[in-house]
Amino acid sequence: MIRILGYALLVVGVLGVTLWFARDLPPPDRVRFAAGVEGNGYWRIAERYRDILARDGITLDLVATAGSVENAELLARGAVDAALLQGGIEPDATVETLGAVFTEPLLVFARVNPSGGDAAGASVADRPVPIPRNVAEWAGLRIAAGGEGSGTRAAVRGLLAAAGVPEADNALLPLGGADAARALAAGEADVAVFVAPLSAPYLQPILADPGVTLLPLAHVAALSRRMEQARIVDVPSGTFSLDPPLPAEDLRLLGLVARIVALPGLHPAAVDRIVEAAIRLHGPGDVLTPAGTYPSMDETALPQDSYARDLLADGPSVFADILPYWIVAQINRFAILLLPIVFLLLPLLRALPGLYAFRVRSRVFRHYARIRRIEAEAARATDAAQLEDLRTELREIDGEIARLKLPLAYRDYAYNARLHIDLLLNRIATRG
């Protein structure tokens, strides 16, 4: 009995916890999303996420920042719920990745040496530039390396460190995006570095500038192994433009893998919508990555959001076509709570028939204590009056049992008890 009551209390407790969690079933109305510099590549991608989430009634509040470094800082302070992070940027806080989403090429541009002949007609690798292709030889250069807080600046520092070049050997100018492109065109910078999606609006003008060339770095395989979350990217000719072809020939460049990261505990419904948007936006691939490459959990060392991981690994739930997405997003979460209930209920359900039978039998069996006492007293009694009192008490017990309303399947317990009473009455009668 105590064991069964314990099971019941556990079930009630788990049900209470389940109901408490049920308060969070509805999706959030708003999600704060750190998106980078307004108008730049990350911002434009975040705008596409915002448009997709708006269809499900979730407002993605885009937060303008200086770039991935500031995005990570905002996450660490809890000032945003999720963010785009460039490869190699690691937050100083516990966050979870929702998946790697695209590869950004690390593009190094340099001015063409005007005294080097027909630069426009030469291949990218052969155009005369005063900048060494081997980063280890860079010294005394003015490098437009992005503003403080940007992912580009972090990437430039990582590139120099991978090549063993002290940061102080070159001047890192706080210029990024369109400002870096203008500084390079004006001769105010020797090198401009960009880590950006191919859709970044400032890339087309600098690619079309005959006085500037895309510098293919030497030893990219070695550099990629020394930089966090870097990989080699094959850039086909014509990637940026087919008329004229830009670049004019296939290139091998460094690339960094961008990720979407979020604070732990981001509502599963919000995770569901962000991951579904990532599949829609990045799943088809682009000129740098084949279809189906992203989103993925394969190229991130951060802790993984469990729901995002399962969604990317297994695809949409079988309930996705029949239930609202925000309920589907909670199924796994509640399955964890329901499993203990199932394991508790199964033995409890098996015990219920026995418990019921015990309760019914006990209505008859509780009289046996008196019957045994009467039998013992009758064996010792010698006085006729005492025996008559015992017979009277037995008849009272027989009447009580006869009046019991028992289910048909359990009436035999009453019949047996009354037979025992009749047997004892006869034994007492023979002694009287």
C-alpha cells in the first residue's frame, strides 16, 4: 500500500512539473538578434531571417553592431538572444550554436603596381603588386582591417598570428566595408581585407576597379590549419561577375564558417523557426558551397542546442504537418518529462487490480479477527451462558457479512466466511 501511494505521489509531482513547463508552450513575440553593421552583408542576411520569422508572428529585432566581436559581447551580457558570428569568434560566455550557416571568403585586395605593365590583362596571380602573397613577409603595410569590434579585424589578427607576423609590424587601419574599399582606391591603404558574404554591397565596386586586384595568398592550406574555423574555399572564375569574369580564373582562398548562436534556453519555438529559416536560405547552397552543405553542426566547436541538432539531423517531426510548429517544437522537451510518468504509471496500472481486490477482500477478512477470538474462547468456555453469548456474537457477524454489497466476482469470500461461521456455530452447539 505504501509503495502504491509512493508511485501515485511521484506521478502527481511529475504531472505538476509538466504543467509548470506548459506555461512556456506559446512562442515568444520577439527575439533580439545581433546582426552587424547596418546595410552590410550580415545585416542583409539578418533581414531575410526577419522576413521569414515575421510570417509566423515572431518579430526579429535586429541590433546594429560593429561586427561579430561586438555580437559576441552582447550575447555575453545577455543583451541579445541570438546572433550571427564569424568563424574564429568565440563568446566569453556559455552559448549554444544553432548551426553553421555559410562560408565567407577571406578576401585580400591590393593595389596594382602602375609600373608593372598591362595589369588589367594579366591573371590575378601574375598582376604586379607590391604586396607579397606570403603573409609571413608582410611588414610596414597599411592594412584596412575593419573597425574595432568587427569580425574582420579579428580575422586579420588571426591571419597575422597564423603567419607569425607581430601585429605591430603593420598598421591596422580601423576601416571596413565601403570605407576600406575607398581607402584602398585612394591609395590611403596598401591592403584591404574583407570577410564577407558574396552579397556584400561593397565588393562589386572594388572587384571592378582596374587599379585593385584580389591577392591570392600563398600557403592557404597551412594558414587554414592554424586559424580557428578556417577552411579552403575554391572560388570559381566568374563568381562575382560573368561579364567581365570576376575573378578571371579559379582561385583558392581562405574561408571562415559563419554560425548562428544563441543563449541557452532560447525558446524551442524560436529555435525551430530560426533553423527552418536557415534551411530555406542556406540549404540551396551557392557558388562556394554545394546544396545541402549548410546549415550544419559539423563545423562548430561550440555547445549545440539539442533541438536544433535533432532538427538538422532528423529533419522535421512527423507531427509538423498536423500540429502548429510551436507545439511540435515542444514535443521532445515534454517527452523527457513524460517518460518518467510512463515508467511510473506502468507498474501502478499493473498494481491497480491487486489493490482493488485487496480492498474488496478486506471488507470480509476484517471480521476474521473476531471469529478467531470467538473460536478460542469457545474452546475454553464451560458455562452454557458464555457459549450462548458467543453464538449471539457469531450471528451478528454473519448478519454484517450478509449485508455487504460485494461485486459478483468477490461474493465467494463472503460465502466462505459465513460457512466458517456456520461451522463454528455447530461446534459450539454440540458443546452446549
